[in-house]
Amino acid sequence: MVLLLVNQGWGKEALRATVSTYLLVSSAVGIGLLATVGAYVESVLSMGMGLVPAPLLGYLVGVKLLPKMRGETFRKIVTLVVVVAGLSAAVSGLWEVIASRLAS
């Protein structure tokens, strides 16, 4: 979704607001669904609470940096972050497959 918006040439404010809203809504729905099926245990909740400062810090940094950043620079950074996250997920998944096959 983020790459689609970047490719459409949206301004940095509209892009940030849309992605933030999307992530907020999808996270809230995911949390609600996981809570409904009883997927939360104490260890998951404590780990989740430990991660709360990260998006808050990201928000504060973004609020300070966004007005000073050119739109094209912002789009490049967003694209880089998405590519790195995707590669990280792919490598992690591949690592799990390799590790499970080596273990058996």
C-alpha cells in the first residue's frame, strides 16, 4: 500500500497521514481480533507494552523532521524503509524454513 501511494506522487503530508491512519486502524482491528480468540498471554502483553515507546518516538521524530524535508527526499526514505522491511521479512522467513529443515 505504501509503495502504491509513493508511486502516485502524493505529497509528504498526505502520504504520512494516510499511512498513519491505515496502520492505526489495521493494528486496532488486529489487536481486537487476536483478543477475541484469546491469543494474548502475559508474555505477549508485556513484550507489546515494551514496544509502545518505539512508535511514539518515531512519531515525535517525524513531526520534527517532516516540515524540514523535501517531498522527494521523504518519498525516497519511505521507499527505502519499505524495501528494507520487506527484505528483512523475506530473509527471516527463509531463515525459519532453512532452520526447520536442518532440525529435522
